[in-house]
Amino acid sequence: MRYKEYIPVEIFYSPVERPLWGRLLRLGAESCVLLSRYDFRKYRKLHLTFEFGGKKFENLSSRTVRMEKDRDGYYFYTCLPADAPAERHISDSGQAGRGQGRPSGRGSFPCFQ
């Protein structure tokens, strides 16, 4: 699975653990799409560290709300800011990374504030 545009991201369960890797394929104020080889369960709280717009963002709390696995063994996760209500799901139509979400306007990632 290859994508021309992505943001490398370190993924932590907690700030004291060793990071896992991933790629942000889409980053918006209210959601992001994360690609990884690692299997995180749905609604899992993750901490993301990445560089965007010339700035480093560390330990951004997010929660997985949708997961799909492709035939190459990669997982696509739709994540929301951890302060967003867990019941706020992204639209079930299309694949993660391709479908369009319908965010409620609650919660946003700090890189867009």
C-alpha cells in the first residue's frame, strides 16, 4: 500500500511507552485518518505525535472510532479528538480514508485551533 502524500506519525498508548508508527493520510480539524500495521481496537485512546505546517504536535489525544483492514494487512483508522463524544461516528459509507465524515462540530485537534 503506497500513498504519495502522508504525515509520518508516532503512536503511543501512553507517553511513557515506546512509540509505534503510522501515517496520517487525512488530517482535519475534527477527525483524521490513520494508516498503520498495528491492530488497535475500536474506541482505543491513542496519543499522536507528528509535524504539520512546520510545527511539532506532541501527544495529541485521539480515539479510534472506525477501523478497516485492507488485503495487504494495513489498518485504516478514523480518529476523533479524545474530548469528542465517543458516539460521534464518521459516516459508514465508503472506506476509511475515502469516505466523507459528518462531524458534529464538537472537539478539534489543537493544530487547527
